[in-house]
Amino acid sequence: MKIAELIFILLLAAAAIAIYYRSLLTMRAARWQQLTQEELMGSCESIGFIGCSIITHDIFTIKEIEPLLSSAYQRYELIVLLNGLQHRSELLQIIKHYHLTRVNHTLPHDNTSGVNSLYRSTCRTYRRLVVMDCSKTDIFSAINTAINFASYDYIIPLQPHTALLPHAIERIATTLSDSAHRDIELIYNDTLAPCCVFQRDGVISHEGITPDIIQRIPKKAILRSDTALTYRTDRQDFHLPTLFFCASILLLGIGVAYFISIPAALAYGLTWGLATIASIHVLRQWSAPDCSVRTILYQIRNLTIFFRQIKFNIS
Amino acid sequence: MSVLYILYVMVVGAMILHLTVVSHFKSSAHSALYKRYTANLIATLFNKNSTTTIITSSRHQRNTLIEAIHSLTTHTYDSQREVIKRVVKENNLQEHIFRLLRHASSLQKCRLLTLLSSINLENKTHISIIKKYLHCHNHNIRSHALITLIAAKPTELIPTISSLNFELQPTDTARIITLIRQGTLCVVIEPLLESNNRNLQMLALAIVRSFGIDIADKHLLQIVASSQCSTLVEDAIYTLTALKRPLKYRIIKERLAEASEQQRKKLCRHLSVEGYSIQSIRALLSSEECHDARLLITSYKRQLSQSQTP
């Protein structure tokens, strides 16, 4: 029993160190970003000609599109994928609000491309917005079609109900402009919400965006960043798998610890306290607009980041 | 076993304490003091003859005062240097930062060097210490030391940059442009463009782009024609596009032929975003390479034959 207790304490200590280390990493990244942002604020040019095209889908309201258009960075655009047949009234509303006009595209008007129409705004204020009426049901192939119309070299497929943090594009450009990062094909971060920044040519060479694209990119071409880029906006929506994951870890751990000894159970509880506080600390560091229980649970789940493989999920 | 538990509780307790109480206390006390110092500095700047003095007594207060000075100088154009100098001297802030620099981590060093760039460094010993950081193995520290040095001696921009033994990154040039926009630095562009130093030319190209200096055409074409550095040639071509200049010159086509396929594709997309016609892109690149550009350029145009509603 003594050996089991010793192993249990060592495991808890490893978990506590990992949690604390991750908090320090994000704290350091947040401070570094704050420092560089202040310095680069006065320069009006896009850093190293880095441009980003954000591709998003399943957003139907102006309220959801507006925050994605608010970045002050010069070289970025937003491509919204919508199925005009299923969501006709929403598409009409967006067209009216942003003064969109149908533009040409050379892809065939059939099922292979899936593109029904492409819209850009006649109003200069909204020059960064592109709306693609696409009838494809598979979201990955719709995104791959949208890449054809993307103007810039880096692609950010964004999940619905996700928004960019202020200065997120500037952060990406600062990171990518460094000559040491010239061959990076993917920047991955899931500090507040999962976010992938793909290099366009990398995506094309790996035959487009697919659920297992990250596994196909060489590890040396992946940069795991501690800098938060996006956050979730659907704070009311409680994510059951995350809740189930956290609850099962908590209950299983308490059960095992209680079986070993009562002090072990208390030590386990203390580690959970550290995990919760570390999660809140990370959210505060990035001034996350959403500090709901759901986000805190997501943060706790993220503490296992050192031990799991990163995945690309868009739905 | 109980010793292990006690040790574990103590260590985890210390971690929790650091993440909650210390961080929270630090940030709230810091922000209150920061606001007070900023307000006092603004009041002093508005009234130059004011006798109000800002006196700091602790290390934390000095740090906060330097941050307030830095924030003020970065957010204002050509601030009253004499007033800031007086506040710095009264509180012995230069010595304080140099004391901290000795034992700081790399991130802290960058922060302290940035703060030093807002303070007029005149002491030769201090400047020689900063010069030592230019040879540091960490690029971030080197870069911040360079900015501090340029801010301290703006007239020696050319010798400082030409003596560097590392290549300037786009973030470095952006920081120098920030200094120009703040009024700390005055630059004459011709000597930079005519120089044979790669770093000076990179800086010149960034300045030309940032301020839209359209008289630099001749120099840009000269760089494209004569430079051996591929990054510099690429940057010069991109600068020409930023100025919306025609690219029909033979020398540009020749240099593009030497570039990699990926670089040519990137330029092709860039040209279409910058508003170049498909004809002018075709004059530079092959029709296969123009595929992406054609797709993009076509999508910028309205199809008159179709109705507007879906």
C-alpha cells in the first residue's frame, strides 16, 4: 500500500508541476505579447507582408460577423460560407446589410465545385468580407473550395461561435515574420479555444484541409504557440463532453485516492484546486471576455495538453 | 509518508498563492499607482513651470514610474524631453534600471531595455553596457538593445545599424519606424537606399513602404538589379508593388526567374491583391503560375449578366 501511495503522490506532483508550468508559459507569452504590441503599435505597415484569410461557416447573423471584421490589421480578409438554399433569408439580410454584390468566379456552377455565388461588398468599409454561397454539405470540402478565393498566404479556419482576440492577427504576423519561422506550416494554439493557422501552400501540398491534416504535417513544421488567438462566444452552451471528461477524472481520482488513504484524497482535492485557479489565472492573463464555468472546465481539460496529440476540429 | 504529504501541501500551496494572491495584489496595487503617476506626469507636461515633483521611495514605485513614462512617450508625439529628463534624474531611474538589468531574465531584459528607450541615455558607461547587449545570443535582447541605442543616439543610426552582426527582422524595422513616427528619430532616406549594407537597405525599404515615398523608384530598381541578397530583391519588388509602380522592367522579370516557385506564386497572389491587372502579371510570370491570380482577379469583378439576389 505504501508503494501505491508513493506512486500516487509522485503522479500528483507531476500533474501539479505540469499545471504550474503551463500557467507560467501562458503568463510569459501574455507578457511578451503585451510588450511587442506596445512597441509595434506605431508602425502602420503589415509586418513582413504576412496576410491571413479567415474562413468561417455556419454563422448567419450580422452580430456574429461584425467582431470578425473588427481587426485593424491591414492584410486580412474574412470568408463566410453559407448555404443560400437552406438559409435564404439570412443570406439576403447579410447581402442587404453589407451592400454585397455578386461577383464572377471561374469555378464551374455545378456539384463538383458546389459554389453557387460569390459576393463582395461595394462598400469600401467592408472590402475584407467575402460571402460564398456554397451548397456543399461536407464542411472540409467547402473550406477547400473557399481557399481558391483566399487572397493571403495563411488560412485560419474558424469554428462557429468563435471570435478573434484583439490583435490576434498582429500576433500571428509577428510570429511568422521571424526568419526562423519561415518554414512553419501550422501554428496551433488552444489556450482559450482551439485555433489553427495553416500555410496555404502547405495545405495544398497535403491535398487540402481534412480532419487528419495535422498528422500529415511534419512535426518540425508545426509551431505550438502559447499565445491565445481566439475565444468562444457561446457562453450559454454547456459542452457535455468536456463536463463529462472533467467529472470522470475528478470522481475516478477521488475514488482511487480514497481507497489509498484519506490524506491522498485531500492531496488530490488540492491538486484540483490548483488546476481551477491556474485555469482562471490563464483566462485573466489574456483578458478573456468569457470566464464562465464552461471555459474554466475547458481550461482544466487543456491541462492535459502535454500528454495528448493535437487534433483539428472545425464542426 | 506524512512528511511527503506536508511537503506536497506546502509546494502546491505556494503555487496557488503565487497564482492568486501575489499576482492579484501586484496587479491591483500596480494599476492604482500607475494611474496616479500617469496623471501627475500629464499635469507636469501640460504645465512646464509646475513645481510638482514626483518622488518615489521603493523599487516597485520606481518600476511603475518608468512604465508610466514609457507609456506616455509611446502614446505622444515629441513629448517634452526636458520635463521627463528632470523626473528621471530626480528619481535616479537610470541607475535603478541598470541595477535590475544585471540579474534579469531574458524577457525582463527586453522589457527593461524597452523602458530605457523612453529615457534619454547620456551616460557613456550606460551606452557601452547597452552596446554589449548587441552581441547577445538571444535575438530579442539584441533587437531591444538596438532600439534603445538608436533612441539614445538618433544621429548615429547609420553607424549603429551598419555595425550589426545580425540581420534585421521585419519586427525590428517596424520598431524603428515607430521611433520615427514618435519624432524620436529623423531619417534621410537616400543614404540608406544607396548604402551597400543589407540591414540599412532593408530599413530603407520598410520606411519607403510605410511612408509611401514615391521618389524612391530609381533606387528600388537599382537594388533589384544589383543586390546579391534574394530577401532584399524580394523586398524591393514588394516595395515597388506597395507604391503601385509598373513592373514591366526586364530586370524584374530576370530576377523573378531566379526565385523559387513558391516565392513566385506568393508574389502572383500579392500582385492581384494590390490591384495589378492579369495582363501585367502575365508579363512577369507564366500563365500556369497566373492561375491563382486569375481566379482572384476575376472574383473581384461584378457579373453584370446575373441578377443580384440569390
